[in-house]
Amino acid sequence: MRKILIAAFIFITSLNVMAQKKEVGTIEVQPKVGITIANLTDIADNSSKIGMIAGAEFSYTVHPVVDIEAGLLYSMQGAKFDTEVGDGKFKLEYVNLPLMASASLVKGLRIRTGVQFGFLTRAKESLHSVGNFDVKDITKKVDISIPLGLSYEYQDFVLDARYNLGLNRTFKSESGLKSKNSVFNITLGYKFGI
């Protein structure tokens, strides 16, 4: 047990030494754009839907290797699925508000986690042979998820990969669907201080 504690202490200390340190109180803004690879759980014969994500995130340094972050991101989500009448899609669009903490592991590499609140702006169901239907009235207005991600920064450009694990059901109980959002997004941003 003692050897494990010593090894953990050495590992944490070495991360702190290798990590990219910033001055406490640093405020940075990061406009970003990228793609979403979204799906809905518990839907038969479904597959991922590709969409867009864009917005900005703000960070405040609370420790030389730890930042608190908040963002405002427009995100296209949903899923593709097969039915007896043809291919279909759920097209869901949200304005997401991620609230996270990030820590520098080594120079340029950060790990992020927190909570994200998504506010529904659009909900459509598209059936190939039938048409488009507005499903906003059976879709929950707020989506809560846990974002988990890694980012790499090089000369103020930031490549971020993040998975958002949905916590609540996407649709209201009267819809009969028990789906939750499952979204992976990749963004490229540019960070600058203010």
C-alpha cells in the first residue's frame, strides 16, 4: 500500500511539473466550430447523425493548472433510423451551456469534465417517403448531460474532442420513447486572453 501511495504522489507531482501552467486570474475566450456525431439511445435500427457545432467558451484560471470554464454552443443533434416506410431522422437542435473544470496533464494537453445544460430550439422528425414533422411538443425542452473530453493546444489553436453522456430522457413520457442524447463532438478553436 505504501508503494502505491508513493507512486501516486510521484505521478501527481510529475504531472504538476510537466503541465502547462498559467497565472491565476487569467481569463481567456475560445471561439470554436466543429462537427457532432450524435445518436439517441434505445431506438431500434438507429445510426449516428452528423451535424455542426459552433460557439465560444470562456475560461478562468483558478490554479496554475486548473481552469473553470463556461460556454455557449449551438449544436445539431439527433439520430438516423430505419422504419417500415423508409429511412428517418430526428433533427434536434440545442443551445448548450457547458460548465466545466479542466486540468492540464502535460504541456498542451488538458482533460475536461463537468455538466452541460441544453435548451431545445428545434425538433423535427423526417421520414424519407412521408415528409417532415414538428416533434417539439413531445421533446423535452432541457437536456442535461455530462461532458468528458480531452483537448490539445498548439500556438493558441485548440483541438477538442468531447463526449456528452445524456442524463435525462430526450422525449416526454407520452411519446413512448425512452431515448437519451449521446453526442461526440470534435471542434477546432482559437484561444486568446481578455
